Amino acid sequence: DHAQDGLVILWDLRKQGDGWTGGTVIDPATGRTYGAEIHLSDGGKMLHLRGYAGIPLLGATVTWVRE
């Protein structure tokens, strides 16, 4: 299903240190939004996205790997 092609899922991130913070991420399955921060590792090959409700401590991290 390509109903959500082109959907923006991350916005309002600000550069901070070695990552970006203060953004928002949307869960396309539910439409709910969460606070977001991201950082890269492994020479830019891995992107770590942390979504959270309230504070980053109360969240989960997903890692995407560029092949």
C-alpha cells in the first residue's frame, strides 16, 4: 500500500552536538506524534531515532542502517 508515499515523518529538528533534537516524529500507522531526536553513527551509516512522550528517558530508539 502506497497511500502514505511522500508523508513527512520528522520535522523541526535542531542541530545539537553530534545529533539533532527538539523535533517531532509521527507514527504513520496511528497518526500520533512524539518528541524526537536523532544521531548518526558508524560514519553516517546508522541513524538512531528516539521517539518519546514527554521526556527522552520515556521513549524508544529505532536504528535504520544504510546499505
